[in-house]
Amino acid sequence: MTFDRLSIPQRLPAPKPPWHQVLVKSFLREKRSPENPQIFRSCKFKNNISADIAKANASAILNRPAVERIHMQEQAVFTQKTEPVPPTGRFAPSPSGRLHLGNLACSLLAWLSAKSQGGRIVLRIEDLDAERCPRVYADLLEQDLAWLGLTWDEGGSTGGAHAPYYQSECGDIYTESYRKLEQRGLVYPCFCSRSQLHAASAPHTSDGNVIYPGTCRGLTPEEIAEKRKKKAPAYRLMVPDEEITFTDGCMGTHTENLLRDCGDFYLRRADGVFAYQLAVVVDDARMGVTEVVRGADLLSSTARQLYLYRLLGLQPPRFAHCPLLLAADGRRLSKRDGDQSLENLRAKYTAPEIIGKLAFAYGLQPEPAPRTPESLVPDFAWTKVPKQDICLPEGLF
Ligand code: GLU
């Protein structure tokens, strides 16, 4: 019997979350094959270690001359925890007005999804357009969320290890990622005006944006210099003719071909403000967000964001897009529906009444009884949430 200390296989994944350093002890038993004594064939691990490590170690020690050997390995390796790692979810509101039922429903689902898995929530204020999103709305939003019991573990005015949490303060951070894309020759200036883009004949994406036909993609340096004299350009990212598929935690499999379904998309506006697509990817990655829950209106943004994650070498989160709330007449609820703003709702209902009614609308309880967010955690499951947009029952609010 011999004891060997085997080296750590080179193929192990990089040691970063959710990978954990553990001490592995295992025993490998080899037997000489009766038909061909040069070959050792039965390999058995006495305790389970990851299949990758087992295979690498087995191939490293097969064909060694011995009748029967047991190898003991005891070494620190990086391996994946068997129990699921609790997710980090987030609230990412754009506070251009008071919180309304639509955003609130997404926040409730994000909170329930994270908390039902033992996870945490980051609050990031998406005030890229600082003029449209004055701080007063962000502050009111925090008050509304706290009043409803939708607490967050870091971010917003509470701060935390991943500050800044206000996108209006992150210009330098976005510039760094933007430069990486620029250096790879993937960014180009676009001089097209809104009216050119929104011409009647222009094909549109499912969420109502124009599919960019690549008009400015092939401009020569001379043409660019000439156009710059008259107009400051916006900047777009070149996209490939490639299908991007992902499994959404609520909506199931979704596929998009970026070139066909979207076209080259904005990274930066002509006034220098970075686009939502870039900012959201950079921020979710740097804040360690592993689960993004948001409205189904952003389902079609996800392929663009996955492409950015890939280009920037970042680990993408899981996504779950929740159905939108529609008014009883089928219109989408928006900030314009003033009676659905938290200001009005707070005047009419208690926090548990609002949460209970929303939970009912989203299939999380059979009747609109008052509930606290905590009380909904044990029974929360994405399978209960409908996939179609939800018409608010008449008289519910
Ligand atoms: N800030 C966006 C909104 O309020 C949400 C972005 C996201 O969740 O990715 O609609």
C-alpha cells in the first residue's frame, strides 16, 4: 500500500464566489486488470469529491505498476458548495416620480425571491438622468419601501461596501468599462436623429424601440469628422449576428438575435450620459448581484446585457422577469396613473393591505387579505407567479 499526495488539477475553476476552499480527503482504489496486467481499471472513490477532480486524479494515477494501491489525497482545493449559495438580489428603481404599484410589485417579488432563498437585497438608485430623477424622489422611495417592510441590506442612503449606489455618481466607473469596449474597436459614433430613426417604415423591437439598421456603422474617419462639425454623436456598440439564449426564472427560455431583433445599441448619449444597458451590467456585477428580478418590459434588454457581460468578462446573474400590472381596462400601469402612486395608496390603505392585495394579484395568496412581506416568504415560489401580464381586478385598489 502506498500513499501519494496528488497535485491540484490545473483544470479547476478560478477560485471566486460561489467557489469555496475546502479540504478534500479521498481514497482512490485501483486494481490491476486480470486480462491486461498493465492496466488498472477499477477506480473507486471512498468519499465523494467533485467529478472533475475525480476524473483528473484518476487519469493521473492510472497505469502505475502495482497490484492494488490506495491513494490518499488530502489537499485544499477550490470546489463548489453543494448547498445553494444565497442570492444577492436588488431593487434598482429610476426615481423619476413617486413609487407606483408597478415598481412596487417588482420590488416585492425581488425581495421575496431573495429572502425565500436566504439571500440579501441591494438598493441601487438608477438616476443616470439626474435631471429627471432628483434626489427627493429617491429619498421618498426609500421611505415608501421601508414603510412597506421591504428592507434592503445595503445601498441607497444607507451605503455599504459597494458604494456609490447612486448611478449619477458612477461616471468614472462606467467610463472604465466603456473604454474597454472602445479599445476593442466595438464602439462607433452615431449621428442619426430621433426623427430619422423613428421613420414610419422603421422596424421596431418587441418593446417599441427601433431596430437600428447600422446606418452609421461604416462611416469613414473623414465622414465622421465632417458630421462632428454639425452634431455631437451618440455612441453605439456593434452587435454580432448571433442568437443569445437564456432561461428566465419566471418566463422560461428566451432567445434573441441581437443583430436581427435589436441592432447596434446605445452605450452613451450625445450629451455624454451613459446608457442604461452599460450602467446596469457594470453595477450589478460590481455589487455582486446574482439574481435580477424586474418587470417583463426588460426581458428583451437581457440579451444585450448578457452580451455586455461576455465582452467585459463579467459573471452574469440569473434573471427573472415578472409580469406587468395592467389597469382594469388593459392599459399598462405607469407613473401617469397617479391614483396608483404610493402617495395616494398610503392615504387609503395600511402597508399590509397594499402588500396583501399585490400578493393576491400575483397569485401568492388566494384572497387579498393583509400580509406583511415576511409572512409571504415561506410559501413564495416562482411557479405561482403567472407568466402573462396581470389585469388588476376592478376595485382591488
Ligand atoms: N431602473 C429600471 C426601472 O426602474 C429598472 C432596471 C432594471 O431592473 O434592470 O425601470
